[in-house]
Amino acid sequence: MKWLAALLMAVTAAAASHEWVQQANQALEDENFTLAAELLEKVLAESPDDHETRFQLAYAYTRLEEHDKAIEGYRQVVETKPDLIAAQVNLSMLLMQNGSAQEALPHLQAVTEARPDDTRFRLFLAQALLDARRFDDAVPAFERALELDPSSADAALGMGQSLEQSGRFAEAAQAYRKGAAVDPKIANMLLGLAQTLEERGDVDQALSLYGEYLTANSAAVHVRERFGILLMNQGRFEEAIAELAPAVERKPTPANREGLAQAFLMTDRRSEALGLLQDALQNDPSNTELLVRYANVLLHSGETEQAAQHYYTAIKRAPDHVDAWNGLAFSLYKMENFPGTLKALIQARMKVPLKPAALYLRAITEDKLQMYKEALASYQEFLATNPGMEDEEWKSQQRIKVIKKVLEPR
């Protein structure tokens, strides 16, 4: 809101024979505010109780953008002449512009009491309450502003923001919808609300708002991308594909390509996933993270040797890349290169503790190499993590029994 430019008020000084006053009035008319301020300062030095001159001086300082001086002047006027509404208005506008909404409130309340049907000041009072984070008070204030002017986009926007900050999300969405009917840009607030709901874990409501926005703004690729990725994260893979495929076609990005590839993977469409990741790599060949994800898909698709080669490439670029070392370890195990598997796992563990799946891989690899003492310790370490991998846990328990018998002294 352009508070000051829209609503700055002036008062006409009382007629005075004093030459300085006459010259100051002329300077104000000529918008020579520097001269006006100099003259009015002289007048106040002789007549410090002249509230009209003090107001004019504050007005001149306002136009000179010397806001601290202007605020102090208006304060003094309001203290001695609280019924001078122009002073209340200008003081509240300056305080709002300086980010002092809480301090502006009593002055705006005085203005609205004097002018109860002035839609502008009702709106400004509501906005000040919102800016002061008094959200529960702001809601009825915006309601009153909307009663006076139902077509006010600013009031609808403020109402939505106040409701959202109060945690009344469904009502906030409705307020934004009403505001969007007046100003389509307000529909963008639905996106912010959707993000807030998503962050709070209310994914269904977030998806509903994303979908609603896309119905009216089908070309918003970045929103469709977010919508599709969120659907995928919810396990709604076919729906995710339906959203991400057109996003990739219209404006491919690393995020929507990888999201679509992941959705393809989860629906057993590995060849399509590989194709997408290949295209992404061609467009961004130096992207090590993308290279590792591509290797992961190759590994899960049974292309073990190709996967290992890509993991090697990633490690050459980023020797501390743990996922690349782990991926290489799994690839080498499938290729029955068990010593290589252990070496890769050792490198991974030097960076971070091994995750349960990698611990199990180490255990079965040591088992394959008949490193029974090491395998026993690895199986036990794996089970101690409570990994939630039922088959692997059962197999580990059985192998522990066998290995203990093997290690029994004869």
C-alpha cells in the first residue's frame, strides 16, 4: 500500500501577519520544502506552542523524507491537539511506513472513530493489526473493511493473510479465492498456502490447492512439477506421471525429469526411466548426483556392469561420495567380485557409518569369503540396528547359528 503518497494530509496555517509565516506558506505552495522548514523553525522558536506551525513543519519534513523529525513533530501536535485528524493520519502513515505498526494503531483507531465510514482508514487499521501480528484482531477489522468495500482486493488479501496466520486455512483459501475474483494475482497466495500446508504435513489439503491452482493456470510448469513430485512422494505414481510427463515435455528440468523417472521406476517402467535420465545426463554431463542416480537405475535394472562403470566415474569426480561407494559395492557383489565389494564398503565407512543394507552386504560378503569371525560380527552389528528387514534379519540369525558352530573349537 502506498500509505504516504496516497493519504498525506496538510492543513492551512492560520492567517498571520508574521512575515516568516507568510513566506513559509508560499514556500509550501511552491513545494520548496527546504525553505519552508527553515522559516517554520524560526517561527516555532518564537512561538513553541503554535501547533499549526508545528504541523506544517512536520509536513515539510515529511516531504523532505526526514521522517524522524516529522514523526516527532506530529507526536507533539497530537499530544496538544488530539482532535486534529490530519496529524493523526500523517503520524500513523509515517509510523506504518517505518515498520512501527503497533505504534500506529492508536492513531489509526482515533481516525476511524472520527471517520467510521471511511473505507481507506478501516483498511489501514486492519493492515496495521496484521503487520503488528495481531491476527485475531485483524480478521474482524478486515471484515469491516470488506463490508464497506466488497470489491477491495487489498482487504480480501489481508483477510486471507490474517486467517492463514491464525491457522484458519480453509477460511484463508476462501478469502484468497474471493480476492482472486477481483485481482487474479491474489490466486498466487493459494500457492503459498499450499506450501504452508505441505510443510505442516497436511498433504491432502496442499494437493487440493495445487490442483485448484493448476485448473486455472495450466501453463504453470513449476507448479505442475511440484504437484507431480508431491503425488509421487505420496505413492500416487500414476497420477504423478500424468502431471510430470507434460511438465517434462513443455519445460524439462532436472527436478521434473528425475521425478518422472522415479515415478516410472515405481511403476516398473525402467526403460522409460533410463531414457529420461540419459537425456538429463546429456544436458548436464557434469552432474555427479544425476550420474549416481542413473547408475542406481541401471543397477536395479540388472545392468550391473554399466552401473559399476558409472559409479567408478562418479567416484573419480567425487572421491567422498558415499552413495557412489555403496552403489559400487552392491554392483561388485552382483558381479561376484567380493574383495572389491569389501574395499568399496571400507571406503564408504570411512566417510559415514554404514546403513543397515550396507552392513548386511558386508556380512554376506565376508561370509562368502569365509571370513567367519568378521562375518559374525557384521551380522550381529546389522541385527543390532533393528533394521526392519525381515528376510535379511531371519537369514542373519540362521547364519549366526551356523557360523558359531563352525567357529567352535574342535
